[in-house]
Amino acid sequence: MELTPQNSILMKRLVNIIDKGWQEFLRPLLPLIPFECLDETHYPAKDMEFNAFNYCPFKELQVVILGQDPYFTPNTANGLAFSSSMPKIPHSLSIIFNSIKENCGVVPARNPDLKRWAAQGVLLLNTALTVKPNEPDSHTKQWRPFTEKLIMELGKKDLTWLLWGKHAKSFAPLIKNGTIHEDIHPAARQGKFNGNFHLVKTVTWI
């Protein structure tokens, strides 16, 4: 595929921050990236937007956890869905940790930085890779074409998908292969979140 000058600049940037195995996979999707979202003030910080790919080795990929958009408060989002760079554990992640303890019989480290899961082949993917400060859902529509194409391509692989909440479940029809486990969102006001972690035997949820 011939890249536009704008895409070529972004590709050079991605080369420095993306796991090498993801580069060719993501190349056809570059024209779908909403450059306007990357150009304006956003979270996570610059050069962290694609961390979901950077910390999950492409060759090790086996599980996809689908979030919605990054945390919209300062210094919280780190580019991995539900993960955080702050010492304080976000509400959704605290519920996730509690579910793992109840359903898997292990006590996960109370460390909100989930790079340890990504290293095991868990893609912690938000459907929007950026968000405006203090404006949740502000970039969701702009990222949708990129995310749909990405999930369609990943959906051809034999992966395990954890889809939590109405928004994540809306992408299920794009997944044609692999195994899908659905649940309510961790922060849902009604119902009890399970997460189905106990069904994923290949990951150590610590």
C-alpha cells in the first residue's frame, strides 16, 4: 500500500514505539487513524496512544480485552485498557481485581499498571485510543472505522475475546473466529461483574 505523506510520518513514529510484529499488521489501517485526535490535546500522553500494541507482543497474542476509551483525567491513562499509571487503582480495575480473586482463587497484585498482562499476550484494547481531557466518549466516533477494521482482522484469528458491557459487545458481529466471552461492564450499576477470567487458562491473572 502506498502511504500518504501524513501516514508516512505517522508510520515513522510508530516504528519507534510499536512492537515490530504489529507494524505490518497495522500498516493497511493507517489511513483510518483519526489524525485530528492525535493533533489536539488528549489522553493518554503523546507516544502512549499505541501502548496496547507496544506491550503485547504480536507473536504472543492470545486474548483481547476490549474497553471503551481511555481514562479522561490527568496522568491516569497509559494506553492499555483499564490500566493506569497512577498509584490509586481506578474503580473499574478494582472491581476486576476482586472478580479475579473470587473466580480464579488467586490474589492479583494491586498494581494498576497491567503491562504484566500484556506481556503474556493480552491485548488491552480501547475502542478509542484517545480522549479529550475531562470529556469521556469524545473521540469514540472518530476512532470507530479504525477499530472496526482492526477487530475484523483480529477476528479472523483463533483468539479469546472478553467483551464487557454494551459498547464492547457491539463489536461481536465483526469477530468470525475464536471464542467470545461476554459480561456486563466492570463499572455497571446493576448486576455483578464476573469477567470470565476463569475460562482463560493460558493467562496468569496476577
